[in-house]
Amino acid sequence: MNFLGDVAPITEMMKWGSLGAFPVGLVIATWSAASDPTSFPYRHWNRYTSSLERKLRPMFIFTPGRLIAGSQCAVMFFYVMAHILIDIPYWYLGLVLIAIVPAAHIEQMRKQRVVQIENQLDGFLLALANGLKSTPSIGSALGSVSTVIQPPMKQEVDLALKEMKVGSSLDQALLHMAARVGSRQLDTALSSILIGRQVGGNLPKVLETTSSTMREMQRLEGVVRTKTAEGKFQLWAIALLPFVLVFMLDWLWPGYFNVLKNSIIGYLLIFAAAALWLTSIVLARKVLTVDI
């Protein structure tokens, strides 16, 4: 009898059976931990999903945080399964990317929205100034402005008008708008409205002057961005060069950097090089950061 021939299929079945039991056990263990309100995973899950929703809500995006976090968990699960099957090199870096990409993407969306609002401020202030020429009420002027401006500024103005309808004052509604957006230029525009309303005078003229001033500031900021774009590109190219160099040398001569891992002096050299690299990046960013 060929015992080896009989054992081989059983061994193969046990291998694939254990591979299938691992994800099932992982799902059950994760679900058990996440379903307990007093457990650390449950509390962390709630904090994470709530933070995602808090970041999305000011942009008028109402996607549930649980949906985003659940999608991340599903992608991580299949990614780990793929690593078990095909042995992905540096697989842990993929887990880090899956963990941070949604939050980074939301932050990028927020920055793009702020830029869009800042680009609309000129037209918003001019439209509000023209509205105030026909009605002395800023609330009525905001209502007329909301019909001629485009999102995302329209969304912010409409929400401010809704807050005023349910009892908030004009000052509170505008301050809430400034807090939601988090833009220095919008703060300046809204401050001109509030201060002009409090001190009196020709508010439409004040808004027109503020609009022209902000238009000039945007032009200057564009000039600065153009002048510093090349320097920023060089900064990141130089910042990434050491990693590319290390990767190429280790690929051409495997074990080339092992000597640094065999002594305390080697680790000290690595730490010193990393500290100098980080210091140079910080200093270069400070040099290239021009505030108008």
C-alpha cells in the first residue's frame, strides 16, 4: 500500500481547511470584541467612526462613518488573505496605507473645498454689497445672494440662513460659518461684515473695498506659489533621494547596510542621519513658507 499517496491529499485538505478556518475565526473574534460596549475595540471603533462623520459633516457629506470603517476592515481582511497566499513583500506598509488613506483623502477634500470657497469670496462680497444697496437688512441681502452663487459657498450661506430662521442671530450664524470652513480669508470677509454692521457707515462700500483687497491678496499668493513651486519640488526630490539610494544599493549589493545593524555605533549613525534628514526638511519648509 502507498501510504504516502494516501496521506498527501489529507495533508493538502488540512492545509486549505486551516487556511479557511483562520479568517472565520478572525471574523468571529473581531465581532465578539466589537459587539461588547465596554471593550477597547468597541470604544475605539465608535471614536473613529464619529471622527470621520465630524470631518464629513461640515462638507455636507453624510456618508456613515461605519460604512467607511467597515470598508477599511474588509479591504484589510482581503489584503491579509492575499499576503498569506502570495507573500506580499513589505505587506505591513499596505496595512498602514489602508488605515490612513481615508482620513488623508477627507482632509484633502476639505482643503479643496476651502480653496473653492476662497475663490468665490470676491463674487460673494460684491453680490452682498449690491444686495445691501437695495435692502438695508443683511439677512435679506444674504437671501438674495444665495440664489446667484454656486456651491460650496451657496451651501454655507443657505445653512446660515436656516440657523437664523430657527432663532440664531446674524452674528452667531456667521461665526458658525467661519468655524465650519476654517479659512483665514473667509474669516476676514465675515469680520468685515460684522464690524461694518456694528460700527455703521457705508457697508456696501466697505464690502467692495474688502473684495478688492482680497482679490489683490489672492493675486499675490498666486505669484508666491509660482515662485516657490520649483523650490518645493526640489525639496521633495531631495527628501526622497536617500530612500531611493538606499533601496538601489541594497538591491544591487544585498546586505550592503547590514554592517550598520551589527553595532551600537551603526544604530547611532542611522539615528543621526535620520535626525539630520528630518531637520533639513523642516528648515527647508520654513524657508519656502511665505505668509502674506
